[in-house]
Amino acid sequence: MTQKASTEVQAESTRIASGIKKPGQSREQTKLIAAGIEKGIAEYKKQHKAKSRQLDKQKKQKIRANAAAAEQESNVEIEPKQVGASRLPWALLALSWAGFAGYLVQNGVLVIG
């Protein structure tokens, strides 16, 4: 399951290993140093990806929490107060009955007194 390092990483590690080469150092030792540098680069990239994924997860959780809070606030505000609206039908009913009684009194059908 080991991944092969890209050619760019291999070239970079070889360049770095050659740059820090000591006098009398064999070619095999330089290859071992390059391999170590290559592993270090791969490990750094792996850690960087893991850290990036963790930050993305935290960001998504924060967004979800904010969305849930906003939804909860909007649900609370949905319930309107209808105090005045419950009196309106009764007022209209009383007005219509008063108008009907006034009509009957005016036309002589209903005599009061």
C-alpha cells in the first residue's frame, strides 16, 4: 500500500541530497539520504492533507450549526399573534344583525314598543 513518490518529489529529494553531500560520501549514502528526504516530503504532504480535511470538517460543522440555529430562530418567529383577528368575525356578525334589525324596523315589519 505504499505509494510511489512523484517524479517531481524524487528529483527534488535528489537535488537536496546532492546539495548537502559531504566530501567522501558514497553514492549509496547519497541515495539513502535522498530516500529519507523523499519519505519526509511524503509524510509532510500526508499530514498536510489530514490537517486540511480536519479543518474542512470543522468548517462544515460550524456552517451546519449556524444553519440549524438560524432555522430554529425562524421557526420561533413563524407563530403570529392573532388577537385582533379573532374579534373581527364577531364584530362583523353583530354589525350585520344590527343592520338587518334596522332594515326590518324601517320597513315596518318589526315594531318596537
